[in-house]
Amino acid sequence: MKPRELRGVIAAVPTPVSADYAPDAQRLAKHCRELLAGGCDGINLLGTTGEANSLPVAQRLQLMRDIASSGLPLAKFMVGTGVCSLAESVQLTQAAADLGFAGALVLPPFFYPDPSPAALTAYVDELLKRVQRPQLAIYLYHIPQNTGVAWPLETIVELKKRHAQLVGLKDSSGDLSYSRAVVKAVPGFDVFPSSEASLIHAKDDGFAGCISATTNLTAADSQAAWQGAADAKVRSERATAHRTLLAKVNLVASVKAALAQRYGDAEWMRTVPPIAPRSADDARSLHAALQS
């Protein structure tokens, strides 16, 4: 599979952790296999849902190595590699390339406020100059409500002119007008909104699919919407209803709670500070609501 074939329904997977908050690669690999067999076309590892920015670089690198050695098809994986430090972003992105992941998902440097479009362009220029990346596709990650830093349209246009390996963007802003503007401004760019609700009209809008936290629970329905199945409208509405339930309280904790119920495994409930886990009673109530 070529990197550009990473399209369709992509799950932003949570990271199960042990009591000392170390990633549990065995549980995660099992979950990824379930997703790929159950309707997902790809996996987004170590993103926002994966609590990546609450994990040290050493643990992120070890989890990447563990997943790479698990036998999972890395051509179906993109991995989050963007942090505030340029050197650490380079380290993580180079590891993604060396280990054979299909893509790297790069946040803007997000601590210092209001970087100019030129500064963001220079940051990505420097990152990609330092990374040896023969087969690695690069995706920008747009989540300004978390980072406080957007990827301006003019920056994306300029970066695409400079870097052929920059192939797409995950748009978690919730603003489909921004997603559509990127599609229009950068022909051939793979744009992934973050909600399953976009899938039923994704091909008309020119989207490459979606990358969503809630496809951890809605993979089959989301795939039906993406494929335009005969019952696509009903399946899309059900997936969207599930997303609404999961997002009422912290989305990461809710997804983990729902997976704990699905797998009968309370270890999935644990979150990394500062995110607080849902209670066992909350998890049971959430599961009942999703089932109904």
C-alpha cells in the first residue's frame, strides 16, 4: 500500500496505560486488530485521543517500536509526531519513517502564541529538512481549540508547493468550511475532518475520509457511510448519535470507558493526568445509552 492510499475511516486510538501510566502495547495492538477487522481503513496512533502530549518522548518511541514489531500492517498507520520542541518532533518523525509507518501527523509548535504564517512555514521546512523520509507521508494536524495555533490556509498552500511529501491534513476544528477551503485551495490534498457525520457527503466534498476518536466504537457504521451503502443514511445517523453521547463528557475518558465495557476489561478505563477517568457507574450508563 502506498502512503497516499491511507484513506477512508481512520480511528484515532486511545492509549491503554498501566497503573504507573506506561502505555500498554499488548492491549493497544489487540484493539487495533479489532478495528481493522471491523470497519476501519486505518489507525491514527499517538494523537489527541491517544493522550500523546501527556506521555514522555521515550514512552512514545517505545510504543511506536512495540506496534511496529506487533505484525500489524504499518501501511495503515499514521502516528502523531508533532511537539513543541523541533528536535523532539524530528526525533519522533524520523522514528516513524525508520519503523515503516505510512504517515506522520504533525501539530504546529503550540506553546508560543500567534506564530506568523512565515514562522510556521519555516518550522515545517526545518523539520522536513532534518528528517530522512523515503516513504513517509506528512500530514498537518489542525486542532486550534487545543493548541491555540491554526494552520493558516496560506501556509498550507506554500508548504505544499515546497514539499511533495506533505500530502494531507487532519482537521479537528469542527469547522467543515475550513476543511472545504483547504480542499479547494490545494488540489489533491487529503483532508480528513474529525467527525463521522462528514462521511456520508465526504466524496462530494472532496474529503479523503475522517479521522475520529469515536470510530473506535462506530467503525462498521462509519464504513457503511463512507462506502455509500444502501442504508448509509441510517448508519451515519447512528454513528453521529454515538459520537454525541461520547462527547458529552471528556471524549478521551468516554471512549476509554466505552471500550472497557465492550471488552469487559476495566484496565481500559485508566487515563493519564490531567484527564480524569469516568467512574464505573458512568461507564455502565454510557454503555447502556450507546446500546439503546
